[in-house]
Amino acid sequence: MALALFTMLSTPALAAPVRVVAFGDSLMAGLGLPRADGFAPKLEAALKARGYDVTVINAGVSGDTTGAGLARFDWSVPKDADVVIVELGANDMLRGLDPAIPRKNLTEILTRLKARNQPVLLAGMRAAPNLGADYQRAFDSIYPDLAAQFGVPLYPFFLQGVAGDRALNQKDGIHPTAEGVDRIVAGILPAVEQVLRAAGAKAAQ
């Protein structure tokens, strides 16, 4: 009995999986797709294939603006999350909101994450060209500015390689197909791995 107790006490506990929270809008939520084809499940599968013991939590809500994301931040992003991917702003842009609004809301979200000491990957968005050059400049500058201000890594454009490609988007021309999600995951994967390594996560050898 004593030997068994000693063995239990001296054996290291199994490390819990690294928890990654994918915090965003319908692009994170997987609108129009089977659950398994959404961003979070596919990112989790890609990371596991690379040897990481990880759980990716889908904290995407369709229709969310940065303001809606900020309003639900405290209950959507657990304090024990190891890494948080922030992807918000597309709906602000589609509604033509003043870029100062998403800038302010994202600043507050990043401020709260910094206060918690949670590693962040900021996923950028770009304005549609039909909104005009001035709007485009003001909106597109939000993400690199905030990444520099808070010292967090930036994946410049979440829809890189997918936006504008009919074959990779659903009929609405906005939300990616399953193949489009594959392209997004392949693009962002190195940046996610970099944040995981910085947070102390290691891939199995």
C-alpha cells in the first residue's frame, strides 16, 4: 500500500492538452459548414498531425462585430486558455462602421488579454475595395498598429488565398467552403505554431 502510494505521488501527472481559443465571428464559427469542417476542428487536426497535444475551442459567433465580441469576452474566453486567436472586424467593415470603432474595441480586447498574460495571435482583416481608398487605409491599418502596440504576433489577413476565389467560397461569396477552410488553416498554421512554442508548448518528437 505504501509502495503504491509512493508511486502515485512520485509519478508526474499527465500534462493537460494545450487549450487554444479561436475567438471570432462566423469565419471562426464555421457558418454554413458541417461542424467538422469549421476552422477550429480543422486547426486542431492540423496541430495534432504536427505532434501537438492541443484542444482548439470554437468561440466564434456568427454576426459578431468587435463590439459584440467585446461584450461577451469575459465568458467566451476562459482565463485558463493557453493561447487565444483573435479574429474580429469583418462585420464592422461590412456594415461600414467607422474604423475607429473596431480599433477601440480590439484595443480593449487585447488590453484584457494582456492583463491576463494570455498569449495572442491577432488575425487581421482587410476592407473591401468598394468602400473607398480612405476607408481601406483606415481599416487595414488597425491590425498592424495594434500588433505593434501590444507586441503580439499578427497574421495579416485571415482570408489570405481564399477571399475572392469563387471555388473556395460558399454562394454568398463571403464564407469559405471546407476547401477554403483548409487553405486558411494551411496559411495560418506556422503562425499558430510559433505562438504555441512561445507559450511553451512542444510538439511530440
